[in-house]
Amino acid sequence: MLSNHKQLFTLKNIRFILLALATILVASCAPEKKEPHAQNVIYLIGDGMGFGAVSSLLLSQDSLTGFEKAPVIGLSETQSANNHVTDSPAGGSALACGTRVKNGVLGLDPVDSTHLTSILEKAQVMGKKTGIVVNTTLTEATPAAFYANVKSRSMSYEIARQFTESGVDVAIGAGLSAFINRPDSLDLTRVLIEEKGYDVYLDWKSVLNSTSEKFVGILSMGDVHRRNKPTTAKPGAAAGDEVCLAAKLAADAADQADTTIFSEPDLYLEKATAKALTALEKNAPNGFFLMIESAIIDGYGHNNDSDGMIEEMQEFDRTLQMLVQYVNAHPGTLLVVTADHETGGTGVGYKGHKVGEKADVSLTFSTKGHTGTVVPIFAYGEGAEKFSGIMKNRDVPGKIEALIK
Ligand SMILES: [Zn+2]
């Protein structure tokens, strides 16, 4: 009897030990939960792209948009250091540098005016290649927030000079004038080529044909933005509102003479982005950081131009769809899509159109300026989950930095 008990006890012991061993084995074999780490970052900013703009795209398109493919969605409060309603320099600075600056200012601390460091510059220190693609001038507020530190967005000559010092590997946009028609008589395209080792292209075809890994494309506005439908709305904001270059560009585009031999403004943003990606991913053992701005959404908001904004969002979506595909095909890449602020106080107006008549979607506007409403954030790929919830605009670059460290 005793021996039976002993046997039973021993068997129980063995079973317990085996179970414990199995548990330890399973635990040791289970993959450790790894913190996400992004090798590459793509930061796509829609200037003035609020919920009205995104809604107009969703309602006017039957097929799945790039926005709807986002696994993670968040919200961003967009105010500046001194106003609930930000302008583009302050909005761009918060998204680039992680600090809210005063309206009108680019990359200067609001308290002591020290130079702020952007996430693009931090990525460079980490050994990443960097790029900028915009469908406005390279010296406009949003791209400039990533490489310039000046007290006013209007200092385009100084911004262009700081661009030549930025070390950005690839940049494509417009705005030759700030580089060559300068009060100091400097030719900054020459500086870029002779002192900084860039290939510089002044036409779209040369950009497309380039095999260079270090180049700047400084194109005409006709190259970087499609001809708009003629707009009856006059550019510019009401007195006291921000004066936006983008608004002027949106209105001027229809009148601009075609000075280029070969131009694809409808496809520019998508193709320029693809071109930048091709150049950046070559010889990039530490990955890359690419900032892209779709700038003219803001202009249509200022102009209260519903059709223009919807077309602009459709163009934005073509670029976004391409980027979503890129992220899916390149593990370790993070894509963050957001806006610096909302423009126009946009809503979707009821015009009696029925479901199915998607082309009839129209936007209503409540202002010709910016608004302080929150804007959406869409995140894809490596570390996307870090961008869920409500955050401040200044939090976004810190989250990116944490993922690329
Ligand atoms: Zn604006």
C-alpha cells in the first residue's frame, strides 16, 4: 500500500516536473515581443488637409482610398505657440521639430529663439539619407521647417541659402527664383553643383531621367502642379488672415504659360515621390527619411474652391496609394500621413445629390483662412501603432524619432 502511494507520489512529481519543463521550454521558445524599429520613414503632409478634404475624397470615389487602407488612425491638435490657429510655418515646425513655435516663424524656439533641430536633421545624424518632395517651392514654409531656422517665412533668400547647407540628398520642387534672382547676386544652383556636389536639374524630364543619388530638381510651377480648372475665386485670405503662397499658386496655375518642353503636372507628385524613393534606397545601409508635401490643398481651402480641392485630394490619393504599396513591399518602413492644419473650415454640403452621384460631392467653407480643428493622422507599416489616439502636432516627430533610434 505504502509502495503504491510512493509510486503515485513519484508519478505525480514526474508529471509536475514535466509540465514545468514544458512551460519553461514554451516560454523560452516564444518570440520576444520586439519593440518596433523603423529603418525608413516616409512623412506625407497634406497642407490644409482637414476632415472635409478627406471626406470629399471618400465620398467622390468608389474604390478603396489609401486613407481607408490605414491600419492606425489618430488625431492631431494643430495649434501654434501663440495661437489656437496655426499658420504653415508654425504647423510645419511643430511637425518637423517637435516644438510649437510662434506663427510666422520657422524652427526657432518661442522662448529664446534658439535653433530647433528637425526630425530630418536627426535622421541625418543617424546616418540616414534624406529627401524632400513638394508640389510647391522648395523654400515654402512646410519643407523649409525641416531644414531652415528663420524668424519669418518670407525670408525666402535666406531659406534658399540654408537649403544649400542642409545636406538633403534628394529634393524636388519649384522656386528657382530664390536660388538665382537674389539681392546678394549669388547663384545658389552653382553653389549646389560646385561646392556641394549636387546634380541640379531645372526641367522635369531631366529629373525623371536622372540616375544620380544626390540631386536637386528646381522646376517651374507648371511642372509641379497641374493646370487647374479656371477658378472664379480670387486668391488670398480675408484681412488679418495668413497670406499663403499656396493660395496664390493655386489661383495662378490656370493662367501660367507652359514654359517647359515636357511636363506631367497631373502625375508630378506621384512620380517625383517614386523618383526620390529610388534614389534614396540606393546605398542606404541605415535607411532613409523622406518628407513629401502636397501643398495646394491649402490653396483651394483659402480660395473656397470645392472642385479644386476634390481634384487635389484625388491626386494626393494617387501618391498615397503608391506609398502604401511601397510600405507593404518594404518591411521596416513607416509611413505617417497628416496635415499641418485645416484650411477653409470645410464640410460636405447637402446639395440634394443622391448616393451614387459621387461626382456631385461639394464642399462648403466657413472661412478663407485656417482653422484650429484637429486633423487626422494615418499611419502604416513599422511602428504605426504608436500614432493612435489624440496627440499634439509637436508629439509626432518625437514618436518618429523613438522609432528610428
Ligand atoms: Zn494656408
